[in-house]
Amino acid sequence: MPQAPGQSEQSVGLPEIEGLSEKQRSETLAGAIMPTCLFLNTVSVAFWYQPVPSAHDTMTLYIHTLLPRELAQGQGNEDIAKAVEDSIKHIHMEDISVNEGIWRGMHAPLAIQGPLSLLEESIWQLNQWWVQRVVEHGAELPK
């Protein structure tokens, strides 16, 4: 899982998934399946992000946590669930203020649209796909 500075997955009670290669243990995988399935996979846990648009400028974000069965169903799973929840809240609370600033910047009179960062091209691709779908089907959003 993304980590707060100085915090490791092991420090919040999450052991690495067994059987991972050295390369798999050193990487975090993030991806998107158009239009509203985003995921993050780490050495201990995966998250499935489900943004549900409610208008052209608002949405509700559901974050689903995927743990190995033995962790999710084992002893102390309430402690693990709380540790994961606290960690993901910490990360996203930091992101909210950054995202709000980006939103304001996107609506500035001289703003030029494009990728937010060379490292986050998938976000821009998702936005372009979504805009194309809205244009093709009118302003009606899926229910």
C-alpha cells in the first residue's frame, strides 16, 4: 500500500504476500480499466478504486481493500482492517488538498489541458476516454 513517510506495510501489521519474486516485492502496480475501475497492487494488499460519477464535476469514490484470505479471515482481522483503513485515510487526506488545487487550476482562465504529470499519463487517458464517451452519447451519464 502507499505509505506515509517512515511507515512500512509491516509496521501496520501487513506481511508480504507469499511467493512473490524479488522484482514483484520491489514494485507497486497501479492501473485503470476504462471507465471506472482503478487498482493499486502492492506486496501486501491491493485496492480497487470505484469512482461513481454523479454529475460532470462530482463523484463518490469507493475504495475496496483486497487482502489474502488468510489475513482477511484470520485472528486479529479487525486490527488489520483498522490499520489498513487508517493508512489509506492518511494517504487520501493528503491527496485531497492537492487534488482540490489541481481542480482550481484546471478551471483557471488560461489553463491548458493535458497530462498532469508524465508519470500519471493514465489519468489523462482516462479523462480523455470519459470525455469522448460523454460527447458520443450526449450529456447523459451512466446510472
